[in-house]
Amino acid sequence: MLVGLVEKSLETLISKIIDDARETASSILDEAKTSQRRHIEEIQRQVTEKAEKECREIIRKAEQEAEALVRRQSVEASIRARWRILSEKRKIVDKVFQMVEENIRSIKGNDKYLKMLERLIEEAAVAAGGGRLEVLLNKEDSRLKLPLKEIAGKVTSRLGAETTLVKSEKTIEATGGVIIQSLDGKTRVDNTLSSVIRRERERLEPKVNTLLFS
């Protein structure tokens, strides 16, 4: 009878141990599954966050590049427009001074040109400082009868320095006007028509621009 009780107690104990073991195993398995699920969820969260961050960075860079492109295109368009306006203005100014040059050259061969040439000689002689000066003209103008003695007298009067003007046997390549130089060639004043027009353009162009475009 005692043996039967012991056997029964052992069976009960063994059964309890087995049940406890099963319960413990089940609990460990559940905890492992939960831990694994949490780990997977954490990995998924990290991956999602990284993907979202990279996506936001890509979008940000794309927006910056798009804005920079728009600004660059806007600046380039503005520059092109400005250059086109300046080019058109330059053409207009060129036309104005071309007309001036044509008007000046159109008087060659008449009394107006002769008077202008005399003034150019006088002004060049004054700029050269007077003294004994050589007058260089183009081939056509060298045939003109110019009152060089009278012009020299005006220069002498203006400078208070004795002045003599001598027509050179050499001729210059110019459409008109004069070059005055000292006999030693150290002093040279260019009052040819092209040089006068160039200097006058430099002086008057700002005023012409203001009159035309303000």
C-alpha cells in the first residue's frame, strides 16, 4: 500500500514537472517570438526612417537644383536681354556718328571744308606749342592754297610764341584734316578727320546716350 502511494506521488510529481517544463518552454518560446517580432519591427522602423530621410534629402537637393537652375536661367536670360539692348543702343549711336562723319566729309571740296581745315591746322599748332612746325596733308588737300602765314600769326598771337608753318612735301593717308609736327618729329598732333571724329565721339557719346535713351 505504501509502495502504491509512493508511485502515485512520483507520477503526480513527474506530471507536474513535465507540465511546468512545458509551460516554461512555451513561455520562453512566446518571449522569443515577441522579442523577434520587436527586433523585426525595430529593423523595419529604422529602415523606414532611413528611407524617409534619404527620400527627403533627395527631394531637398532636387528642389535646390531646380531653384538654382531657374535662377541661372533667369540671370542668363537677363544678361542676354541686357546685351541685346546694349547692342541695339550701340547700333543707334554708331548710326548717329556715322551720319555726323558723312556730313563732315560731304563738305570736302568747298569753302566750308577749307575753313574747317584752317581751324584744324590752327588748333593743332596751338596744341603743339607753336614754334617751327610742319603741316602734313593728304595728297588732295596738299594742292589747296592755305593761308599758312596768316594761321601762324594767329597761333603766335594766342601763344605768345613765334610760330612758323611749313607745308610738308610728304603726304599722309587720311580722308582729310591735318597732322602738325615739330621739325625734329618729337611733337606730333593728329587732327585728321578720323582722329577728330573719334575724339569727339568719346567726348559726346555719353551726352548722345542720355539724349537718345533717357
